[in-house]
Amino acid sequence: MAEKVVIGNAELWHGDCREVLPLLPVHDLLLTDPPYGIYACGGKWGKKADLQWDKVVADNEAQILAAGKVQIIWGGNYFVLPPSRGWLAWRKPDAPPSMAHMELAWTSYDMNAKMLDHSIAATNAERAGHPTQKPVRVMAWSLEFAPDAQTVLDPFMGSGTTGVACAQLGKAFTGIERERKYFDIACERIARAQAQGQLLPPEPVAAPEQQTMEL
């Protein structure tokens, strides 16, 4: 049974997104970083478990996309999604040869592709123990492409980085995470981010035109 925790304007669910999503309204923005092949690269939980969860994401793609009016999905290149020219890229200038030097996000926007340079080393202070934790800067940058979005959903919340970025920018956040360890970390990080208050607002960017998709 899913458990809900409310922290300020954040609603955090411990449970499986397949069970929680039908309980939620459609959000302005779906911004997420679902699992995609991480254990095939030597993660401690094993390749089989990861591939099973990857399949869950693929099999429930329509439900996940429908949860947001617009969507930004990191690792979207690992899933079969509608064609888009509005890709985002996070370039890691200090990535070692054994690691990917860039990560990609699929978006539902009809816009020019964009890239952010942000070093891995710059994120060391915010590491919370999740194997694929995104930097807060990357998720805050992603939010800049949806300046009018007031409600943001992450159905694969992990350690709560999307929620931290939303807290810093004053956006309402809903997150779902099935692993208790990471759910507890997310609750702590988001509570701390809300207590610290908002950052200065980002530079305004023109709202891109949304693609029309049939799910």
C-alpha cells in the first residue's frame, strides 16, 4: 500500500508509480530520470533486476507520459518515444574515459536542442548515496524550459533531486519512489531545501511550442 508524506508544497509517495499515478491529477510538467541499464554497468543489484524495471517503464510509457501536460525524460534515448527535435544534453567535461561524456533528455517540446556543461566534481557535495543521482543544477536547468509549470511530477524520484530543484524555484512537487531507503533520503533533502528557501529565479527563457502526441 502506498504511503504519502506532505512536506510544504511537496507531496511524496512511497510506492510503485503504476499504483500511485492513477490517484494523481495531471501535472503541468513531468520531469523524471527513470532507471535505464545502470546495473548492466556493474551496479550491485544486478543486471537482471535492472532490465526488469526498465521493461516496466517501457510497458507503461503511455500512462507515464499522460501524467504531465509536457514531458522531459532523462535517458529518453533508451526508450521508444515519439520523435522530437527538442532534446536536452548534459555534457560532463571531466568524465573519465570509462563513463559516458554526455546524458540526453527527450522532451515533448518543438524547439532547438540545448546543451549544459556541468562537471561531475561540482556535484560531490550534494551526493546522497543514489547510484544515478542527477545534479540539482541539471534538474533546475531542465525546469527553465517549462517556466509556466507550477506543478511538477517525478514518478521515479530516487533521492529527490527534482524535488530539491522545485523547492529552490518555488514550484509544487509530487514525487514517487518505491525504494524505502531513497524515499527517506528524498524526504530529508526536500525538507532541508524548503527550509533554506528559494534561490533567485532563473533567467527567463521563451516557452517552446509543445508537440501534439497521441498516446
